[in-house]
Amino acid sequence: MAKTDDVVDEAAGGAPVDSTLGYEQARDELIEVVRRLEAGGTTLEESLALWERGEELAKVCRRWLDGARARLDAALAEGSPENGAAEQE
């Protein structure tokens, strides 16, 4: 978990979120950010940086989930009876 801690520590310096983060990596880092915020003991500046990092990580997770939903919807639409009947005409 050292990598997550290193990345979260960089949040205090305003490091941008890597857009190539996978869903699980972004989620795990977001969990760590929330844990640190809930634990307290950080300065106002550190807390704000962690909050901003968490917001960016949440956006990465949302993009992954939205993409997964779109793929699922497309797969379901391809297999639906209405779509199959239209293709046969």
C-alpha cells in the first residue's frame, strides 16, 4: 500500500490525477484519501488538497462506471428481441 500512500501524500502538493488510472486503483486511492480525511490531524491546506484529490479520483471512478454502463447497455441492446427483428427485415 506504499504506492497509494505516496500518491496520496503527493496530493498535498497538488499532484494531478493520472487519467490512465484503472478503476480499482482510483477506488483504492479514494478510500485512502477518505480514511486520512476522517482520521483528521492534517492542516487545513493538506485537508483541502486531499479533498481535491478525492474529487478527481471520484471523477475517474465515475468515468469508468459510466463507460461500463454504456458497454453493458450496448451489449443488452444487441441481444434484445426488438433489435434482432429489425435486423431480419
